[in-house]
Amino acid sequence: MTEPGSSHASMPEPQAALLQAAYGAQTTQMLYVAAKLGIADQLRHGHHTAAELARTLGVNDSALQRMLRGLVSLGVCAEIADDRFSLTSMGDYLRSDHPDSLQPRLLLNGEVH
């Protein structure tokens, strides 16, 4: 069975679409946690390791690294050399200071809906 975040390229489109729908709740939770922790705000000024971000955010570094890699699989972050993470253009919409920020919607969706 294919795990969330893995490539569905070798699967027939209907099978890949069904798996994507099945993992939708996990995707929602990853985006909610990213918004709640303010990960995009921390990454807006450059590249950081999971350990650096974990110290700043006061969370477990190995859990945050898994979270960041999940965000990479969604196209929100990019992982570059030396275990460093950065925002993508999609991830910019999670920043609280972005004029078209989706952070409030993700928080509402994760906390209310």
C-alpha cells in the first residue's frame, strides 16, 4: 500500500485520486499544524533546519522534521542541502503577513470544521 506523500506516478489515475482523497484528513491536519505553529512565518526570511525551527517553536525536532517533509510532499516547503527547509510560492500563502494569506482559513478549517 502506498503511504501518504509518496509518489503515485506509477498508479492508474483513478487509484491515485482515491488514495489522495483517503489521505485528505491527514493533509488537512498537516496544513492546520503548519498554520497554527506559524512555520511559514519562521521560514519567510530564509532556510532553517528542523532542529532550529523546533527550538524556536518549542516542539520536538524529529516530529517537526517529519511534518516538514510532509509539507514538502504537498509542495508547501522545499528541502534543500544540509537538511534545510524553505518556503515555496505555495507556502507563501501560509504566511500571516501575506496580503492573500490563507492562514486564517486553515485555522478555521482545522479548529471549527
